[in-house]
Amino acid sequence: MKRVILLTATAVVMSSALALAQGARPAAPARPAASGAAMPRTPEGKPDFSGTWQSLNTAGWDIQDHNSDLAGYLGVPPGKGIVEGSEIPYKPDALAQKNKNFEKRDTEDPAFAKCYLPGIPRANYMPYPFEILQNPNQVGFRYEFARATRTVDLTGHSREWLEGWPDFYMGDSRGKWEGDTLVVDVRKLSERTWFDHAGNWHTENMHVVERYTPIDRDHIQYEATIEDPDVFTRPWKISFPLYRIIEKQLEVFEWDCRFDQDTRKYKEAIPK
């Protein structure tokens, strides 16, 4: 009897495999290994990052190692963190504030709960695609979440005009090339953004230095060094790869989640 059951199961598996081989939809074509293809270059010889990219991690919920959590209305998938060394070097009072933020995360998270612009570096590891556009003088980023955009100036223009201006949700970004690495200095970042849904936070004095280094045609190594003397005892780093999205007819949509949220909230309102 066991032998009959085994033979029957084997026949089912083989017939299923045959059905898949002859099935209604063809198998996806095999892709060549990306390691054999170098990043394209601009006429000036710099890596050309133009294209659509996305991170494949859960850092938007928590940049540190974390377990799953279904207690909040969003739910949190488990995942590895992106913080090098795993720990964020908070000052004691700042850690206490982080814990308060965590308790109110489902209503106070500026991005996931309120749909505000996510800020830098969070925009780069939210679970949504974003587009990079590039020319010799600028690198532009267009994010799907909250219709966020930013421009990285490569010309070395002065920041003096920023004195007296309020901070920006997406900051002020100035870039330069160090070999094949795009180095972006980001300042004037609003304290109203968080690093993640877990409540990791900063003040308006945060300074971020990003590094975009090509691995091959379809991968960029992203690193960011974060400093904020009001919150952290020392600088610390995050790092993760970005993956090029290669689907045909790809489009980065403009998800104005704040508009969607307000429409749902005020749908029965009658204008006067």
C-alpha cells in the first residue's frame, strides 16, 4: 500500500511538472547574471544611474533588526536591519523620546500614518520604487511615495542663500563625484521626519552624507553616514543595495497618499 501511495504521489508530481512545462503561460525567460554587465556611463565618463530603483528590505518599518508585529493597524513584517553594527548610539534622553515615538507610531509616524514627505534617508528604503534622472549638473530623484522629489546639485553652488530659510522635508542636497561614487551632502532636513515607523528620530541639526556606488548594471550599493550631536553620541551608518527594476512599460506613479487620506476623511463634507 505504501508503495502504491508513493507511486501515485510521484505520478502526480510528474504530471504537474509536465502540465507546467506545457502550461497556459510560458516560463519567464532566464536573465543573464548581472555581474557580467557594467553600469552604463554618461558621455562624461561617470556612472549613469538613470533608471528606476527600489530597496528590498523592511527598513521603512524599522531600520534595526525586528520581529513581525500585527498589533498596529499597519502591521510590521520581520526583517534584518540596515544599521551597521545593529545599534543606534542614542543619548539617554533621546532614546527615551524614541520609545515614546514607538508607542504612538500608528498615529504619529509622519510618513506611514500622516503621509507627509518621508525625508532623507528614509525615502530611499521605503517599499516603493523611485526614479533617478541624471545630467552633468544635476541628479534628480522622483519618489512614488507622497510625490516626493529632490534635486542634487553637482555644480558646487553656495548654500549661503539657505541662511534664514526653514528646514525642508527632503533637505538640501549637494553632490560630487569621488571616482565612480556619487557622494551627496544633505543638510537642512526637517525634524518632522522619522527614520522609520519604529520612531527613530533626529533634530533639524542632522547631517547626512550619502554614497551611491555602482556594483554592476542593475545594483547600486547605498551607504549613508548620519550625524546629529543633539540626539546621538557619535556618527553612525546605514547600508543596503538598490535594485534596478527592469519590467517593461514600467511607470513610477505619483502616489499622493495625503490627498487619498483627506478624501476618505472628508468625503461627506459639503462645501459652503
